[in-house]
Amino acid sequence: MVLVQGAIVVLMVRYRHRAGRKARYIHGNTRLEVLWTIIPAAILGVLTFSSKQVWTAIRYAPESRPPTIRPAKILVIGQMFKWNIIYPGADGEFGQYLVYAKPTDQWWPDRKRHGGVNGPRDLPADQVEFEIERYNTIENPLGKVYDDPRGKDDDYEDALARAMEVPVNRPVDVYLTSKDVIHSFTLPNFRVKLDTVPGLMGVFTFTPTMMSEQLGPPGYFEIACQELCGQGHFTMQGRMVVISQEQYAAKHEMRGGKADP
Amino acid sequence: MSEPPRLNSIDGPPTGWLKRYIYSTDHKIIAMQFLFVSLLFFALGGLLAMLIRWQLAFPGDANHPVPILGRLMDWPGGLMPPDFYNMVFSMHATIMVFFVIIPLLVNVFGNYLIPLKIGARDMAFEFLNGLSFWAGLPAGAIMLAGFFLPGNAASAGWTSYPPLSAIWQNGREAWPLTPIIINFIAAFLCFGYVCAYGVKLRGKFVTGAVSILLSGVAAWGWVVGVRAVAFDGQSAWFLSLLVLGFVSLLGAINYITTVVKLRCPGMTMFRMPLSVWSLFITAILVLLATPVLGAAMVMNLMDHHRLTGFFSDGGVPLLHQHLFWFYSHPAVYIMILPAMGMVSDILPVFSRKPVFGYRPMVYAMASIAFLGFVVWGHHMFQSGMNPALATTFAISSMFIAVPSGVKVFNWLATMWGGNIRFTVPMCNAIAFVSMFVIGGLSGIFMASTPVDIYITDTYFIVAHIHYVLFGGSMFGVFAAIYYWYPKMFGRMMNDKLGYVHFVLTFITFNCTFFAMHILGIAGFPRRYADYTHFELWAHFKPMNQFISYSAFALALSQIPFIINFIGSWIWGRAAPANPWQANTLEWTDVTSPPPRGNFARIPVVHRGPYEYSSPCVAEDWLPQTRVLVEPASAKG
């Protein structure tokens, strides 16, 4: 870029108008054209393939890493305007979320699925819709499917807008989805970001190498939303704390039995 | 001696001022109508940008309430609410892209230059050409209506990603009076145009009174229909772009047909000026890409009315992004190719030298256009689409830089060894090359997928698109306006004001947008109404204020241009036919301004458009139509 700008200035000065001089009469030069097609193409080719390796490391890590490495898994559900953080517990697998009772569900399809809460079938018709709305927003805001065995040991109760905790020096797989509109889960300090799309599950991997304590104040990393999601878009701020591997295992991987070795 | 000019295929020679100046089918009048309307929209879009900059300089700062608008809108403390801010940047981008840059490049210069430069009397379909302007008015009116609807105009960004864009901004309330009046007038004018040329009763054109009645009824029906479809700002946005898409298609069909069929004798495809080539290629892009936008808009409208669930309510949100970018990425080239073409015309004229590598320039534009259709996914690297797809799009996006680079090198080589005259259009054209290089190279960062993870949705993107669209396209447009103004209006523009405008714009533009790169590298997010609660970005407030002051200065720098534009029309010195000693037909074979029907006699072309400083003649220019007694040794 600097070279081109320099060239422009040089050409502007060198070939400024002088009376009585005629410009050179040149139509082009095939060798030059070929040269300045092939050289940039080669440079760009190298750039592309070096990019691809980094990209694969970030986006394909769960499939490509050796099975001996056990990542920390975290499910993030974007919602207007907060981040909900769910840990999978000891089994390392998430249950199903974001399955909601529909406005027409006077009977729940089955009681177990909705955590033992009765469907509003005994209520008068005009209250049913309100009751279902209340259930979906207050009693089960994440739409958890209670009869999914994988979700039995999930740590989801305090999920709403809590700080995310990740272990240091261990790959973290962040699974991303959204409850309402598209958000973008961004960790500016870690140079990672991915949109959370309703109905899709995205995943990326990063490895923190420094604990928040070592960072000094404020003692956390900021999470931001970087895809326009409504009028509170800029307020969709979250916190991420990097803790030691032992702390992480004790807090988030013991639930529902011992952590797999 | 001269054949009678074919003036108008529809109604014979025009009679009356109405058909001559207002409902004209003359391509030059239509181009000027587009020019005036686009420049008005440019002012509106620019004012919206000032609001954005005010908010970012003083977020939540009670000491700096928004001037005028704060009191007018009765905001608490005069501070802009965040949803209003979302509306402002969404509409800024929408207006600048769809109602300023695309019409300015494609419709204004496409209309004006194509027939004149290829030696045609007018466009192939004159009525359709006029319709593309008059049908554009209702599209603009629907977009403007959004501002007056309760719940603001569209606020989901210029990309309008569902499900956010599917959320209703207000219920189905009745429209206020202002948008109804605006839409009625626009539709009335449009139907009036159709009546003037298109409606016959018993084999005769309808009279004025009947036209007025018919247009009034049709416009009323139109407004009722529009109100039913566009009940809030977002649905107005979708509908407006749908209508605008039709308008673009009318233009594109016309340009392609004109270039293919109406070239004058001797004007082979490879003797066409590069601006005509670029507009021709652009028209093909418009023709192929716009229907996809139209389809996306229809699907979005139906989703918005809760009739379907293509994108939201259990649909696939990414589908909208694919459809939108399948149009909007080619649209990026729609917004830059004509500027490239016009700059390729202006550089040789003022370097007094043939363009370097004419054919490689054409091939480069064609390959940019082709590659433009297979790179849309680079807007979606972080959208959650399949990561394998991202690599594919990264490769194609990287390689679109190659033909762009070829063009830049050719422009430089055109200047090399030249005899450069630093006129105002030349300064703007050189600025175009210089700014386009910065904008183009920052694009390569985004094409690299891992780098894009960090910089996407930050101010780096904002800096990039402004370097390409303002630094590129707008400097191209300024160059073109300064260059062709004498032809359009028959008056010379004031050089001093022109230099003042150029220097101020160039400096303030770079102060405004270069700093945004630095913000972007720090991860500073776009579309944030307030950033002061983030530890990471709060300390960028002084920098944002610097950008804002530069942006205000940039806006003020346009005042000399406005004075020059209007003043020269009134007081400007009468322009000779060929003030720049250029070779192409619009300068050598017609007066300034050209009469209706353009050429007294259809010219015959003997050589390419860039024969400057040819050894065959004593002067440093050799018009395309000049007959040399001795056979020219020059190829071309």
C-alpha cells in the first residue's frame, strides 16, 4: 500500500504537465500484465492456505483433536440482552434446550418433559395462554427438556446472565445458540467470535493461557455482542473469568457423579 | 445531407415543456433527474451520518444534547434513545447504498454516457428508461415514509437480518398524513408518466384531464396497497427495496440492449471507452443479482406479515443472509465498477496518454464481475454457516484482489510517462486510485478467515467500506461530475472552488475514516449506541470525538461543491464542446449540452478511444471519428 501511494506521488511529480512535451505513446505491455497478475496471485495463494490452517484449528478442533485431550464444554445461549451459560456436568454432554410449550399446549404432551409442572388444563380458557407464557418465561426460561438423560446433570439453574468460568491452559469448546434473534458471542481479548443463530448450534475452540487473577483488576474478561440484536444490543455485556483447572473441575465437572478421567 | 434525427419512438417530436423537461424520454434529462434526486438523498444520508457521529462522540453525555433534533423529538435531556440510533445508522447505510451510490453511478452516468459514448441517439427503450426514474420515486417515497411511522423507520441494520427484522416495530396502526401525502405524490407522478406515453383510448393518447384523473385514482389505489403491506418501518424497507429492484432491472435491460444493438458504425466492442464497458458489465450484474434480492424481499415481507416462516418462526435465519449477500456482494461491484470505468476514462485524458493495457482492463472487470458472484459468503464467515464453506469463499475472495490489483497497476502505468494536467477531475480520479488501494487492501484482511474472526463487526469493517464506497465510489463520482458537468449543463465549473472542495474533502475524509481502522484493530464494535460501560473501549472516547469532528468538517467541506454545482449552472462560463481535448464521441461530435437526439449525423468511428499523444498527428489528441488521410500506423 505504501509502495502504491509512493508510486502515485512520484508519478504525479515526475510526469506533471510541462508545455511542449508530449506523453509517451504506449498501449500496454503483455509481459508486465502477466507479471502483475501472477505475483499477487501467488502471494494471495500463500495467504489463503496459511489462513486455512488457523481457521481449522479454531473451528474444527472438536473433530480433529486427539481423544486424549478432554476439552471444557460450555453452552452459551444468547438472549435479548444477556448471555446464558450452561455447563454439562460430569458426563460432558448437554441436554436439550430451547424447546418451549406452544400456546396451543393446553395439555403438556407429557408431564415429565416439563419438569413435573402440570399443564394448565384445569384453568379457564382465557388464562391458558397467559399461564403458558408464564411457564415459558419464568419457570423454564431456557426451554429445558427435563426427560433428556444427557441433561440430568447439567448446571443450568443459575444460567441466566451469569459470569462464564473457564479453566486455564485447557481447550474450551464453546457451543453457541440463541433463544430469539441472532447475536454474536465475542471475546475481544481472545480474538474469537461467532454468531449465535436460533435453530443452529455453532462451536469454536480457544485455550486461555492466563488466569484472570494474574490479569489484575478488573479480574474478568469482557464478553460483547457484536451482531445487532435490538435496542439493547450495546448493553449485552458479559463477563468471563479464567480459573485454575482444579477449581474448574471442582465447580463444574463434579455434578452428577465423578468427572470422567 | 444529414439524416433526420430519430427523436422519440413513441410520440414523435416532443411538444410542450412537460414532455420536454419533466416527462422526458431523453436519456440526458433522465440522467439529470436522477442526479438531482440522488444528490438530495446524499444530503439526507450525510445528515444521518452526522447524527451517528454526534452519538458516538457524546454517548449519554447530558452536556451535549443532540442539537435541534433533540428538542424537536422531545427526547429526555435531548439524548438520542438507542433504538433511534439503530434506526439512524440503518437508514444512513440504506440510503447511501440504494438511493445514492447505485443511482449516481448506474442510473446517472449509465444514462448519460452510454448513448453519447457509443454514438446512439438515445437508449434502446426510451419509455422504459423514463419509467425507471419515475417508478424509482415511489420506492424512495416508501423508504421515506418509514421515518414518519410510529416506532421509527427500519432499525435492523442495512442488512436487516431476521429474526430481528421480523419483529414488529408497531402494531397495524393507521399511517399519519405526511407519509400518505409523500407516497401519493410520488405514485401520482409515476402514473402520470405512464399516462403520458402508455395509455391510449380509441387509438389516441388520453388528454391531460383524463390523465390526471386516471393517475389520481391509480395513485390512491397504490397508497392503499402500500399502507396495507408496509405497516411499520421494517416492512416499508422491504417493500421499498422490492420496488427499487424492479427499477434497477428496467435500467439494466435498457443498458445491455443499447450497448449491444445501438453502437455506431465502426464502434466495435473493443473500441468502446472503458466507462461504457464498466457500465455494460455492471448492467449484467444488476440483471443477474437483483431478482434474488427481490425474492428475498418478498419472502421477508410474507414473514413479516406472519404468513410464512422462511427465516424466522422456525425458519432458517441464514437463508436470508445467503440471499441478501448473493445480491449485495455483486452490488458492491455495482457500486465500484462504474467508478473504475469512469476513472479509467479520466486518467488517460489528463495524462495525455493511451490507457495502459486496455484489454487487460476489460478482462479484469469481467473477472471481477464473475468472481463477484462467488464470494458472497465472505460476509458470513462468523454467521454460523458451515466452516468448510468459509474456506471456499476465502479462496475466491482472495483471488478477486488479483484483477483489482491489475487495474491499479494499469492506472499507475497509464500515468507513468504521461504529461499530467492536474485539473479538478484528475485530482479526484487520482484520489480514487489512492483511496481504493487502501480500501482494497484492507479487504484482504477480511478475506483471511482467522483475521476476520476478530475484525468482523468492528470499526475495521466500517473503515473498509467507507474507503471503498466514499474514498472509491464517491471520489469517482466527484471526478465524473467535475469532468462531465460542462457537457451536462453547458457551463464550466469553477476551478478554485473545485480545488478547495477536493483538498478539504480529501483531508477530512482520511482523518475521519483512517482513524476507524485503529478503532477496529482494538475490536471496537460497530452499531453500538454507547460503549462507555466497556472497560475495553471506554478510553476510545477522545478518538471517537476526533473522528466526529473530522466527520463534521467533511460534511462542511461539501458546501463549496454545492455552491459550485448550483452557482456554475447560473453564472458559469459557457462550455466549449470539448474543453478537455478528449477523444471520445460525447466531446468531439456534439455541442455542450448535446441537443435532443444527440448527433446531427451518426458518427463513424475509426479507432479506439485513447489515442492521446499519437505520433500520427501534431496535437496530443486524436478523436475517434477523425479521418486520417494517410493510413494510421497505430493500432486501435
